[in-house]
Amino acid sequence: MAELAFVLPFGEPEEAFFSDALLALLASDARRRGHGVHLVRVYYDGKSRERDQEISARLAAWLGATGADLVVVERLFDVEPLLAHRERSPARRLLQVTRGDSLEPLPGVEHVLGAWTEPMPGGLARRSPRLDELRAAFCVALERFASGLPWNDLPGVAHFDGENWSGARSFEETTEKFPFDPCVDWQVIALGAPPRIWQKTLLGNEGCPFALDPLKNPFYAGVELPTGVPMARLGCAFCHMGGDYEKRSDSLAVASLVEQARYYRERLPDLEAFTLSDQHSIRYLALLMREVAGAGMGPMRWLFPVRADAFVHERARIRDAAAVARAAGQVLEAHLSGFEAFSDVELQRYNKGCTREELIAAVGAMRELAAELPESFEYARAKAHSLILWNPWTTPRDLLESVSTMAEHGLGELFHDIGKNRLRLYRELPIYWAAQRDGALVDAWDDPATDVARTKGYSSDLPWRFLDPRTRVAFDAAALLRRRLGRETELEQLAAAVDYAESGSSADVAAGLDALESVLASLFGPTRAKGLPPRGTQVRAEGLTIGAAFDLRQLRTRARAAAASGSPLLVAGAGLELHWDRIAEEAPADLAVVWERLPELSELRARRVGRASLRLGQPFHEPEAIRGLVRAGVALELRVVPRAGELDALGRWLELATRAGVRTLRLEISLAALGLSELSRSATALASLLGAAAAEGVGVEAAPLAAGLGDLRFAPGLPQRVNV
């Protein structure tokens, strides 16, 4: 009998949507055959090289403690501890397995199970291996290994010599029926508390029915694909699944999913959601919800993948399923829609088969269904839709189109990571050969920050370069901003980075950020140094941003929190006017708003607004209207957003405040409005404004730079006793 170690790495210290089902099932198969089994989830830091090295060392120590003869992985980006373990004994082996996912074996990975499969009839699509085929082939390989026999002629096992695949035979048909019994006794390696496992992936039909041929796309003119190796020819040009979809009846697929869900619910009662791996599950969603109701598993979220254009075409079917889910006490959530970009040029490169306008329409349809059936349909809670913002051909114009579209339509709600998403290249994909045609391939990444597949936790891919040097400037600037400011204001950061693409370097941006943050930091903390303005009048608030899509549950949650704490509810956002009637119905008595225009006093009274934060486009307003609001007892502040070309006029905001009787200015920095090339000059202008405000006795508060225009922690304080 052999000792086996199954390793599942994550590129960041959080639970991602990577399935552990395949490794867990293979571990169970090995254990059922009497072998020793050890399983571990490994959470890397993804930001600090030193912390990642500590995780790598812990993994090496864990492998040594298991004494594993065979180490089995699926995704792999840190091979060193595995190779070090193997080298301590000549009999040890390393096996990578895949259910068809694209991968590039790292040096030292010689055997891969599932990477080499015969093409479908017609030769245009690679056949995805079926789960039972993989499990049967693994069991054969395991018995060969335990008996000391070679793997060279095993079905489904390919050999990689660093350049070429060889030695694989097609999977053999199997009649063995494997139970669904994945191991759930994982150990954990993490520097902090391990992430909570809140969802599990349920294995549905393999493959994807989308089968558009990239070589009929004008972008791929002149691309020559190699022969004699498995190619994922059809569908999206960056994906391995197109053109082959497992054809099981809906009843069989649903029965399998219910069995898997019941298995996990019995062993992991704290789960909140199941993620369906089936790319065409909308066919049977209503049947699945009916069967789940009959199984009595309790309420769960069911995340299902769906192409954006398919959501529009199949909206009636999805609505029917959501209605069944509501009756069953379940929630359906559209998940992993492959938007990829909001630029038609980029969508053509990806061979998506849809346009920017169709993607926008799909989000609109999702929002409408969520508004109609809020108890049973969601589309943005997981923020796990797909985006590929960067590729070798991306230009600043392409970026601007995607970023501005996302900002205009509030599409940031769909994505967890925007700026980190870049194309991963593998030799089996048509888009790799387009990159070779255009000279975009390189021997190695020239900056670890460029290799974001590593930090996201995907299997290692092949390095490439930007063909437009301006895009590299934007990428570096965006990466710097994300590291410094986080991801809450990523669209704003990206817009600023694109605008900066023809300027300076990221070193200049870093210096400007240092200067600007130093000025803002002087306003934080309980006390102010001499020469700084006094504190503004403000109170803690419950903040809520209202987007184009209205989330009634979120509004009610924040309203209850405000009422319970005795704090005002501060609402802002592009959907404020559009959804005002619903807001007024649900809001507590103490209501504050961030207004982008100057409201009439009668309007504020009609809307029960006692506090208003005015984010006006220009300071050139007659003060009398603002003075009237102050006289009426409305708590007011002016939100100052410095803009490129207007830094010399910042003093006009102070002049407006003093003439109108407003005693608080609140500074907000929009990097897109300001421009990255103006950071240092803006720091000087803001310092001058602070000095003038101190002389006038006008209070100044500031939002952290990382908050952009989204800092809703404070509302204007009441009352304002001033002489006007």
C-alpha cells in the first residue's frame, strides 16, 4: 500500500470558486483501496514574497510528515516544495490531474492525467474527459504505482518533457460505477485563520455547447494551429471547453446533483451555497428546484453559470425556475457569466460571439428579474462573473471603452477583481497561437506583478508581453494603485491609469500618492496640529450607495441598522433620484443624502431630508440658496472634489462656504477626475486650502484616498448654529 498526499493550493488567503471535488473523489478512491490518504488546503498570501515562502516551507514540512510516496495535485503554481519532497526518495512521484482544464506543466511535472484526449468527430474540438473515465484511469495508475510498474502506456496519462506531450493513450471505456463520496477531512496550511468554506461545487455535465470556430474570425487570419497535439479548437478562444457538451438526460443530471448536494449537506451543515459546474444548466433549473424541495435539504443558494446572451434568450425559462425556487425556499444566482470585456474589439479577439450592447442588455435583464423576484433570484452577490481586462493586444482605447462602460452602467457590482484579470495563455488554445503570430510571447514574466495567474491561484500559464507600450504603463499604474488603495475604487483607478498611459512612470505616481496621502492624513485622528482647520460638524452614519439596480433587501438592512444605532441613513449614488420613492418608504426618520446638484428647500422638506452633503460640480454658485437651507435648519456640508485644471480655484470652495454659512468642507479625491499626473500639484493645492480654512475657522474633513467618492461613514452634524 502507498501513502498519498493530495494538495489543493489557493493563490490568496480566501476561499475561491476552485472546485476540490476531483481531488477529493480521487482521494476517496485511493482510501477505499486501502492506501493512506492525506489532504491539505494551502492558502498563500499572494502579495508578500516572504509570506508565500513561509507557506511554501510549511507545505514542504507537511509533505515530509506524511511521508507520501505519491503527491497528487490539480492546479499547481508552486512546484518547489513538491519537487523537494520527491527528490528525497527516488521512488516518489508527482502526478497532476485535470478534468480538461488548460495547464502548462511546471518543470519537474512529468505525468499529467486527463490532459491528453482524442478529438471529437470532425477533429475540431477536444473531448473533455468524463469523471468516471478519470477515476478509473487514476485507479489503474495508482495500482501500477503501488506495484512499482511504469506509467508509460497508461490510458489518459500524458508525459511532458518540458516542450512536448507524448505517450498518452485515449481513455478506456469503463463500466465501473463510482460512488459520490469525496473526502471532506482536509487539513489546512494558512498564516492566519483559515477561510470559511461556504460553498461547494456540484459536478454537472462536462464541456460547453458554444462552438463558434475562431479560425473563421478575421482576427485569427494567418494563425496556424499545430497538428498531432490536442487542441481546444471551438468556442471562446481562451477556453478549453467549447464544442463538446456531455449529453445526459436532464433527469439523470438533476438526480446526480441532488445526490451530491445531499452528501455535502449531511457532512458540512454550515454550507450556504452550491455552485453548479454545468455550462448549460438553465435547461433543468426548474426541475432541479422541484427535486431539491422534495429532498428537504433546507434553503440554499444555487449558483449557476450562464452565457450573457443566453440569459436574454432564455429569460423566461430562468424566470420560471426562479419562481419554483421561491416556492421551495431556495435562491438561484446567475454566476460566472463570461462577459470578458465591454469592448467589441476585445470581444472579437476572445471569439465571444456577442457584442458590448448584448452584454449590457443581459445585465439589464438580470437586474429586472432580481427586482421582480428578489427573494429567489440574484446575479451580483458572489461577484464571480468573468472578466479578462488585459491581453497582449489591449490598447488604451480598448481599456477606456470597457472601463467607461462599466462605470456608466454600474457594472462593477459584477466582479470581485477587475484590474487583476488578465488573459492566461496555454498551448492548446487558439489565442496562444495568435499571440505567437504577432510576436507577443516571451521567455519569462519581466515583473512578478504581471504574473497575476500565480496570485489568483490558477495553474501556471505561459508568459506574454503587451504589444502596445502605453498599455504596459497603464497596467503598472493600475497595479500600483490597487496595491496602495485596495479594490473598492478599482474602476476609478483604472480610468485614471488609462488616462495616464501616455505619461511618466509608476514611480512618479507613487511619489504623488505619498504627497497626497500625507496631506489627507494630517486631518485624521482625534486631534489637529496647529495651523490646521478645526474639525467639521459630522455624525456617524449608516451609508448606502444606490445604483441603477435597486436592492430592496440592502436598503432595509441598512435602514434597520440606522434605526437600531440611532444614526442617520446616508444615501448616495446614481440611482438616488430614480428610486427615491422606495427609499423614502423604507428610510428611518433621520435621512441624509449626497446630492449632486443644489436642491430647493421645498424639495428637501418634501423628502424629509434633514442633512445634505452637496457634491456640486463647480463652486461658482450664488450663496443665497445654500444660505436659505442653512437658515431652515438643514445640516449642510460641501464635498470638494479636486479636478484637473481647477486646482488653482480650490479657494473658491472656501469662499462659497463662508458666504453661504456652511461650516464644513469634506475633501474627496477622485483619481479619474484629478489625473495621476496632477497628484503632487494637488497635494500642494490642498495644503494651501487647509491653511486658508484654518484662518477662516471653517472645519475640514477628508475621505481616505482609498475611498474615492464612496466614503459614506459620516453625515453633516446637527444643528449648525451660525450667523448668516
